[in-house]
Amino acid sequence: MKIAFIGLGNMGGGMAANLAKAGHEVRAFDLSQEALKTAEANGCTTFSSARDAAEDCEAVVSMLPNGAIVRDLYTSDIIGQAPNDAILLDCSTIDVATAKDVANRAADEGYAMVDAPVSGGIAAANGGTLTFMVGGTEEAFKRAEPILQAMGKAVIHAGDSGAGQTAKICNNMLLAISMIGTAEAMKMAEKLGLDPQKFYEISSQSSGYCWSLNAYTPMPGVGVESPADNGYQGGFATALMLKDLRLASEAAETAGASIALGEHAREIYEELAKEHGHKDFSSIITTL
Ligand code: NAD
């Protein structure tokens, strides 16, 4: 397929490369020249604007920093420019309201669109092992699925438009809370004189079992290898976790949902991000 790919950053760069590897003709655009050079080296054809990349394509995939940029891209450069039988896939993490609004505007002009945010970081984007949670009609999902499969290990239809973003922010709010809980329990065990490795061995096989402890242990030299063993470099940046927690707060307010721990987690990550926004979110343990 001819696929326009907009946003070739940490995540989009690897995703576009995987689409090219799968045999698609990838028409890439990013504001960064460096990102364009890398995309070219990875088998993509590069363009000097999103409009040019989208012309004559069969699908558009975007992987951008926030909702305002996504809205601007689709309303200014894609809707009305890409052929209207093209399927539109936004994989960025953005607010639910913007995702629904952009999809509605696209639908008004005859386009099918899905929100398809991802779980998995840069390594999963490069390795083609992302999990996609997809919002849109059954028909739009069926058209998007084979494109997403070339970039991921799991593609799940979450529900109607916006449901992918809803799943993403709820998942990441849960992750933020469980990471803080894991960090507190590990530090408390240590302060009470229990060897943290013993605590890991016990709790990872008991009811404290969770992804933050078992698969992403936040203490260096304990449990599985994780960003903690690399000075909290790489992994999932605190600033990005904070972005998702802010989206969760906004969504909870709109929906009238009570998220006492989600709000507390946001405040805790707001503090951490002041000085350590670039560090992995599991570095929360270093503040305890
Ligand atoms: P990034 O900042 O590395 O990449 C964003 C890219 O978009 C940049 O290359 C930038 O130049 C480009 N860009 C910005 N505005 C543009 C425009 N108008 N037209 C074209 N290109 C434009 O960010 P990232 O880490 O790749 O994250 C992208 C999205 O994926 C975000 O929504 C993020 O929340 C989500 N996400 C990131 C991770 C992660 O671990 N990095 C994991 C899951 C989801």
C-alpha cells in the first residue's frame, strides 16, 4: 500500500521503518530534517510537507506529540487532500475529545478514521512488537488492522471512536499508580531490614505480583533487568507519563469519574518531572 507517515520521532521512526520492511511504499514527513534522513535510510520516501506525502496515498498514519498538533495536521493537511477512500490512523496519545472530534470531521468528508494509540516503548516500536488499542467502526478497524499488524504484536478493537485513547489513559493511570506502590513497598521492605531481592522473590510470586514489580523492577540490581539498571535512562520518560496522567485527569473530570489515586499519582509525577522529566518513570523510587 501507499502509506503517508507523519511524525518520525522516537516512536514513529521505527514504526515507519517496519511498514517499509513489510513492503509498503512509505511516504514520510516530519518537521525534523534528521528524522527525514533516518527514514530515507530505512527505506521510506521523504516529502517536504504532509500535504505532499498524503497526496495519492491509500492510508495515513500519524505519530505526533499532542492533540493540538494532530487536529491541525488532519484539518489543514489531510482531510480534503488525501484521497477520501484513504484510511486514517492516528497512533499518537491524545485526549479523547480531540480524537473523537477529528474522526467526526474526517467522517463528514467521507473518510474512515481510527484512533490507535500504542503500549510499548521505543524498543517495541523498533522491533515491531507494539500493542495497539483501536477506536473506530468495525469496518474502519478491519481496514486498519493489517497496517497495524506490520508494526505490532497485538491489535485490539477497543470500541467506537475515542475508545483506543480511553483504554490507553486508563492503562497508563493504572501503571503510574502501581509503579508508585511497587516503589513504596520495595523501599519500605529495605528500610525494615528485608533484603529487597528477597522481597522481590516473595512478592513477585504472591498477591503483590504486578507488571511494575515483575517485569520492570524499579530498584537497580533487584528482580528483572530494567531502566533502573541503566541509571533510569531509556524506557518511558517521566514527562510522557505525566502527559498521560494529565489526559486521565481531564477525561475523569469530563466523565465524572472518581480517581483519587490517579490524581495523587499525577501530583507525585509533577514533582518528579520538575527535575527528572527525561528519566524513566520508575525513577520515582529514587525520591522515597
Ligand atoms: P517524539 O517527540 O520523539 O516524536 C514526535 C515527532 O513528531 C518529532 O519527530 C517531531 O519533529 C514531529 N512533529 C511534530 N509536529 C509535527 C508536524 N506538525 N508535522 C510533522 N511532524 C511533526 O515523540 P515520540 O516519543 O515518538 O511520541 C510520539 C507519540 O507516541 C506521543 O503522542 C507519545 O505520547 C506516544 N507514545 C510514546 C511512547 C514512548 O515511549 N516514547 C510510548 C507510547 C506512546
